[in-house]
Amino acid sequence: MMNRSIFLLLLLPGMLACGRYEVIEERPPNVIIIFTDDQGYQDVGSFGATDIETPHLDQMAAEGIKLTDFYAAQAVCSASRAGLLTGCYPNRLGVHGAFMPDSKKGLNPSETTLAEMLKEIDYKTGIFGKWHLGDHPDFMPIKQGFDEYFGIPYSNDMWPLHPQQGPVFNFGPLPLYENETIIDTLSDQSNLTSQITERSVDFIKKNKDNPFFLYIAHPQPHVPLYVSDKFKGKSKRGLYGDVIMEVDWSVGQVLAALKEYELDEDTLVIFTSDNGPWLSYGDHAGSAYPLREGKGTALEGGQREPCIIRYPGKIKPGRVINVPMMAIDIMPTLAHITGAALPANKIDGKNVWDIWTGTSSQSPQEAYYFYYHVNELHGIRYGKWKLYFPHSYRSLNGKPGGTGGIPVDYETNTIENVELYNLSTDIGETTDVAAEHPEIVAKIKLLGDAIRAELGDALTEKEGTGIRPIGVVE
């Protein structure tokens, strides 16, 4: 493939001779988002894992940037994905929790997804992996801006082999989709990560000559854990570690394909996860250490995720950035670097390109808001501070999680009064300093009042004026 700069130089004399002086714009960058499921903050070598080998992700961090204070949009599957793909707090869209199979609800097609935004400027778009934004045909990926889809419509445990099938659930077969057609029902997921990887690499090959958006949404390491034979028994952390090693291999395959097709310097790659580890599953769950709690809470372990970004030549490598950011910021940042137009509907994310490139260390967001359950405002991140409003949350309270894929029950804890933590000195949220900083508490409370007016808050019975309707079918 001819270097683009040389190509333009060769064209220039002919253009001048013909009296053509218009600027030929460079092809906009390809975008790849790799999104895992229920991965813990510590489950990557560059984020502290010592018992799982992740050489490709570690190399990606060395060649790019590591975001230490990056948050998923919410601590649960569907809501988190809605935030990533729309740039909105999911509760603004009426999306809460995780959609069940055969739900009549889904991401409203009136919302603009990343795929739809980039298709407007002629990107090819593909999703391989888990969707989980509504399994009715009206809400599936092909209707939401994606040209290609291969994967499952919801979480991989929503199938007859769920450990609570019968007493709690009555799941039907887990379908595997090719675009809008069910091509199989899964009884074994051992090769699914490999299949998703193969499809992703093939998508890169097919679209090497035009800009593309590739969304790789791995169903793993969400339970039930499955890994191919080539990674069984390879890690020092049992089956969970084996699964992460295979995800790391998949990242390596994608990066190798970019090099093979000379797309390396033309492609932005983002790796992160949808929420923290499902701690009740014990040895089948990840580690959020040194953070507090995990999936299903607005505490740090529930939403702070490993995030690595690589874009050779555009993002200076080897840097660690501790400015708070959230998945909602990805859409406006991609709009900025690709030249795409932002959605007509209001979004909540902000362009953080200057932070990624190191030209600024100032967040464009005044604060980030942590909602959970059905529109409950649980917390706010304000600079180095994290404040929690009174609410209940689940916890193991120090007891061990389950073994062999069988979960244990959570207990319920309650925050009775406002709590404040200085995350710059207390990442594990061990010491409430609200009494020592009344001025910070007062400031964050005002931010809470403002967001309640717009997005509501079930805990204080506030109805927001900025909430849009969720998609519903009869």
C-alpha cells in the first residue's frame, strides 16, 4: 500500500498543472473499541495483575496511554453499553439494568449510536460479540447503524445452563446471530472468543481500503467462563485467568492485522470493560483490587475500569493519565477526530482528545454522575473527590465468593449519611472525610441538585426534565 503522503506529493504537480488547488483531505482514522464484560480493574498486567499474563495489552499500554481513572457509564451490562454507544448517561435514555431475553424494550432507534454517527461519513461498521441493547428485531445492531453483526443478543448466562435455571430463571436457548439471522444455538461457548476474533480480523481485511468502525464486544469474562483448548490451564489464576489470557491473545490478533494491512498508524484502538467484577462468583470473578466492591455498585470497583488507548503517531506513547473520564466521552472525542457530526439530541459526554494527547490535563466535565438501579443517584466524582448519597448497595462483607461457577448470596449494606472520599490518597475508599471538608460536600450537593433536575433521582423522588423515552415494541 502506497504511503499516503507520497501519494499526495505525486499528485500535486498534476493538480497544479490542471489549475486544481483544492485540498485533498486525508482519510479519517479507523476506530476499534474492544469492550470486555465484567473485567476487574486489576485483571491486566499493566494495571497490577501478577498471576495473569497479558503481553499484548501490556504492549498496547506501552505504545499508547493508560487511563487510571476511567469509568464505565454504569455498573451493569445494558446501561453501560447504552452509555458507550450514545455518549449519554443511560438513564437519560430510560435504560436501566440489563435487558432480559424477549424484552419489549431496547435502545430507542431515535437515538444516534456511534455506528450511525460514523456511517454518516461513509465508515463501514461492524459489531462482533455481545449486543444487549434489546433483542427484538427493531432494536438489534443492523437497525442501529451496523453493517455487520456476529454474536449473541444478550449476556452469555441467559441460557438453559444457568445455575439458577428452574428456581429463579426459565431461559430458552442462547441464539448466535449472523446479521439478522439466527445461525445456531449455543450449548458450548469454548470457541466463541476465537470466532469473534476471526470475524474481527476478516472485517479489517475486507475494509482495509476505507475507514471503518469495529466494535468487539467480548462476552467474556462474564460467567459462565469458557476458553478454547489452546488456553486451558495456562494462567496462575485458574479458569478466569485463562479466559483473560485468551482475550489478550485476541487483542494481539487484531493489532497484528492492523500491521499486516498497513493500517497501524491510521487506527485508534480503545480497550476497556463494561463494569467491574461479579464478586459473588468468587474464583470465576475478576479482581477490582485495590478498589472497593465490584459490579452492581456505584462504588469504585463497580465502574472504574482498566482503559488502554493506542493511536501511533497521534497519541504520545507510554503515558499514564489520571484525569477522570467516562465511556460517555468516547462519542464526542471520536466526532472530533473523525469530523463526524454529533447527534441532534443532547448527549452528556465531552471531547477529551486534548487529555489523550497531553495538551491539557483539565477535564471538560465538571463532574461525573453515578446512577444505579432504576434512576437512583448514588454518587458523584468531582475532581479527586467522590461523594456518596445515602443508598443501599450489595456486598459480600468479607466472606468468600462462590466456587466452580456457582455464586453465593450478597448481603445488603446501607450508607446512612453522605460520605466523602479523597481518591488521590484513598483509592480504596476506606476513610470517610465528609466531616473534615464541609465546603466540598456542600459544592457536590449543589451538583447533585442540578443533575436531579435534569435526569431525576428515584431516591429523592425527583423527576428529571431531560429524560427521553426508551424504545418499546408492542
